[in-house]
Amino acid sequence: MFVVAALAVAIPAFIASLLFFFLSRGVPLHDFRLWGLEKQFQAAAFYHPPESILLQKKTYLGGPYTHGSGTCDYFVGELRSSPLPKEKIRQAYDGSSIKSFNSLERVPLTVLFFDEGVWPVDSPLGDWWDEWYGNLSAAAATTAYFVFASQQGYPYLGDYRCDD
């Protein structure tokens, strides 16, 4: 009888602590969605100009810069460098897209250049521009650009990472 009573307390306590452990690291669904978008972004390799080289990969899982928005955004991209002019790089990605994290829709690939002032500041892109802009001297003889895909505005489900 004592064993049954102990199990009746131990099992719910174990389940509650397991749930707390996972939720303290964020809602796993968001990690799964980001992972799915990363996997789909691998298809973007088909569109990269052969002359371009990868400088750095970036991912972001979080909310927009409006505190309390109640939404979660996912960004996946690559900082790349190419000897091609901007027009040729744009042509390589023009109209291209990848599958969404759930493969039900298409997500367009977007290309941003450092000498153009169109980097959104209400997303991680503005922070990444600040991070990279001063460190592009190694690629000064080439055209540096960031190609990415994003899915935005998904319910945050109480995940603290999405409540910036």
C-alpha cells in the first residue's frame, strides 16, 4: 500500500519536473520549426552563384523587437561574398524560394547588401548588420551580401525567447 501511495506522488512529480525542464529551455515546437526551416534552407544552395563563398551562417528564433507582441519569428540565412556585381547576385536569387518549415508553403529568399540602407531594424537583421559591417574588410574586394528566409508572426505559446 505504501509503494502505491509513493508511486502516486512520484510519477506526477517526475512528469511535472520533466515538463518544467523542457519548458525552462523554451517551447520545443519553436526549436523544431527553426530546425525545419534550417533544413529547408539547405535547398538554397542551388541558387547561390558558384563564384560565391560562405562567410557565416545565422539563425534566429525570437520575437520582433516589440515587447509583448505575442508572436515568434524564425530567420535562417548566410553571409556570403562574391566577385560578381550586385545585379548578377540579385538575378541569381530573383524569384527563388524554399519550402516552409512545414513544407506547406513557399518562403521567398531575400538578399540584402551592406551598402544599401534597407536593413530592417525591427528584426535581428539590424543587429547582424551592426555585427558584420565593421568586419567585412577581408571581403572588401568582393560584394558581401546576406541571403535569408524568414517566417514571422507565429504564436509565441508562452515561450520567453519570443517575448523580447
